[in-house]
Amino acid sequence: MEKYKFLIICFIIISFISVLLTCYDKIAAKNGWYRIPEAGLMCLGLIGGAISMYIIMRIIHHKTKHRLFMIGLPIEIILNIVIFFAVFYK
């Protein structure tokens, strides 16, 4: 059970970072600041931040017109769930 705690903590940290960077990107878009590349955001989703990123994007209406995110993140969510069950229930 100890090894699972580490994975859960990693998931929480990645989710938190994903939300922060998504919110930052929204603010940066409005203010003309340096933006986070879309590939970087998608990579965060792939390593575990897809669920939190998708939820926050819908809440703050950020990148909701981008097909890459509105189709890609749900696919990443499914992949995250499959990986989660593969790790915890092997």
C-alpha cells in the first residue's frame, strides 16, 4: 500500500500543477504574456493532469474552442483511467 500512496501523491501534485498552469495560460492570454505551449499542456494531461485540466478549462472557458483540448483531453482521461487500473489492480 505504501507504493500506492506515492503514486496518489504524484497524481495530486500533477493535477495541481496542471490547474495552476492552465489558469496562468488563461491570464497570460488576456495580458499578452508568455504562453505555455499547447504541447506542454497536453503532456501534463498525459502524465496525469487530464481530468483536472479538462474540468478547469470548462470552468474558466479556456481553450474550449480548440479541438486538440476538447477531444484530446477526454482521450487522455481514458488513458489515465486505464493506466490507473492497470497499476492498482494488476
